[in-house]
Amino acid sequence: MAEPTKEKQEATVNEEEPAVAGPKKHRSQFAMDFDNLDEELSKVPLFMSELPAEENDSLAALQSLVYDGTPEEVAQNFREQGNDCFRAGKSRYRDAIAYYTKAIETECKDQSIIEACLANRAACNLELKNYGRVLNDCSKCLKINPKNIKALYRSAKALFALDKLVETIDCCDHALAIDPENKPVKEIRERAANRKKIIDEKIRQQEEREARERQKKENLEKALKERNIKIQIEDKEVREKANIELDEETQTINWPVFFLYPEYKESDYIQSFNETHTFQDHLEVMFEQPAPWDARHEYTIDNIEVYFEDTRGLNPKLLKIGKKLSLGKILSLEQYVVKNGVPSFIILPKTTQSSFKQEFIDKFKKQ
């Protein structure tokens, strides 16, 4: 193969990048690699979205400038940054709180700056519903300046949100003593006063109901004592549900009563049995038609007997009572004890084809 001529070799050399004559171009330490621009910008404090893990000289320099100056200048700077964040809206309230906190934590001797930062931090926390912090900052603010209307107003709003209505009104009164025409304070005071009025009325009504219930209970206990009626409580829940009522107009007692039919394991419940009514008054209505469980039709008004258990002593006794006697008469007997506030009576047939009645009665005789 023929070697390239001298002219061709010179042409090949000329196609390469020409060498630049003179000194080499200086590259600044701040120069950026445009092929990785996003990564380069993230190192610049202005464009940082988060703090770097490694030391950053530019950021460190900017941070040191924040504390450059007198404590008053530093505090004022933080205060202004906090104000900017607050004006930016709710999304920046937490940043505003952080700046106000930094201002408060400086060694600033100018109490007016600290007072303003406390009041402003309270405003942020009020919007974030951190009511305890609002009251804490307003309290500190008012120690510096007891006439700070903003602190009094924000305290009132926080107290109102916490439903501390008396304290809200008191706080508003202090503010209005300083600025009688302050419209926002007047409005929050009126809202608190109206709500307090509603709550006070509800409390009054509740207290009246409770007083009536107490009096009703006392009257019932007195009536039971006068009638020598004894109540034995074995189940508090049943006793509380037992609706024993003293009729204030007639001064008679209405009782809940159970009729038990042990032969068929059935029962009837009478919700309101007046003490003046006889057993026959209710039984006539109940046995006007045969009971569905009475297979032999033995439970009729003329063929039933009423008993109760005398539970005094070690051996219970079965006592028979007349159907024409009133409930109150039986409950006043020395032998009768009302269990859990609900009197109960046993119903058995007078004549029967079954052996159950005699066997049932014999159980009590053997005890």
C-alpha cells in the first residue's frame, strides 16, 4: 500500500482542534457544570430544597450573617422574617413561629420587640388551634405590657374556643377598659355572653330536673316507710330499672308486678299496679280469655289462687292470700319483702288434674 503524501499528512493535522495560543483560560471556583445543572444549583443556598448533609461554605456564611449585629438587630431581623412568613399564609405559619421563637430566644433588651414577637407567635398558634400556647404567649406578653390589646383579644379568642366563657368575658372587659370602642373585642364578648346565657339556662333546667327527681325520691322513700314496706336489693340494676312511682295527686304508689306460673314456667308483667287495686281487678282482665299456654284451661278467675314466698329466716314459706285484697295491704305485711323493687306473686290452680301443685307446695313444707 502506498504511503500518504506529505500534503495529505498536513491536511490531517489541520482537521484536529486548533491549539489556542497564549495563557490557559481560568475556571472560577463558582463555575457550574451545565451538564449537571440541577445538581449544581442544589448546592446554592438560594435554590436548596433541604439542608445538605455535608458542610456547605456558602450556607455557613449566610447563616453566620443572620446573627451578625446587636441582639436587638438580630431579634428584629427574625421578627421581620416571621412577619413575612405570616403574611404568606397558613402554609408558612410554622416557619413564622420558628422565626418568632428565635427572636424571643435572643438576648434582646428591647422588650417591645419581644412583646411583638410573643403576640405574633400567639396569632400563628391561634390560627393553628394551639390554644394552650396562645394563652401562654399572651400571658408573657401581658406581663411586659398589660395594655396590649392584641394579646388580650387573642387570649379571649383562645378562651372562647376552649369554652371558658367566664374567663373570655373577663378578658374582653380588661381590653374594653383600655379601648372601649374595639369592635372585634366587643363581638367576641357578645358571642361569649350569648353562649354563656344558653349554657346557664341548660344548667338551670338540669338542676331543676335533678332537684325534682331528688324530691320525688325522698317523697317515695317517706311513703314506703309510712306503709312499713320493706325492699331488699339483691340486684342494683334491676332495682334502678324498677319504676315505682308515687302519684303526687292521689298520694298512692304504682308498682311494677310479676305474676309467676311455675307449672308452665310462664309469667306476666304488669307495668303499673296501683296499691289500692285488688289482685282480682287485674286477674279478671288477664284471664278473660284462656291463656295460650293453659292446655287444660284450669287457669280461670274462679279457679286460681295467689301465693307469695315469705323469705324471712332460713326456710322460705309459701303463703296464700285472698284475691280481693289490695296490693298495698299485702306489701305492708310483716312477712312480705319486695325483692329489687318488683313484687312478685305465684299463681296456681285451685283444682287440677296435675300433681304439680301439690308437689310444689310440699317442697316448701319439707324445708
